Amino acid sequence: MKDQSEQFVIAASHRILAQQSNSIQNPDLGMNPVILVRVSEELQTCEELMAQRDQFFPPAPEFR
């Protein structure tokens, strides 16, 4: 999947923040800081989700 999100800064005080930005993603999927996964509506609490964490999410990445 390719990230096609956009970021905008409104009325930035510094010129570098006011310019258009096109961030490049790290190709290592283990370094992606955001993982969105649809889960069943039957999960009602964070504790229930954490008990099933390994079914939904990859192992936590090792940072170098």
C-alpha cells in the first residue's frame, strides 16, 4: 500500500514550514509508525484487544 496522505501547515511562521512537503516513506515496513487494522466490533476494551494483539499486528520493530 502506498501512502497518499497530504500534510498542510496553515499560516506557518517559518518559511521552511510553509513550503509544500512530500515526505518519503521508509521502505522497511517494520519501521512504519502507523498500522491501521479493522477489528471486530465485538472487541469492547483495550484489554481484549491487547490479549489478541499477535493476531492483528506484526511484532514490534527493533530500532537501530
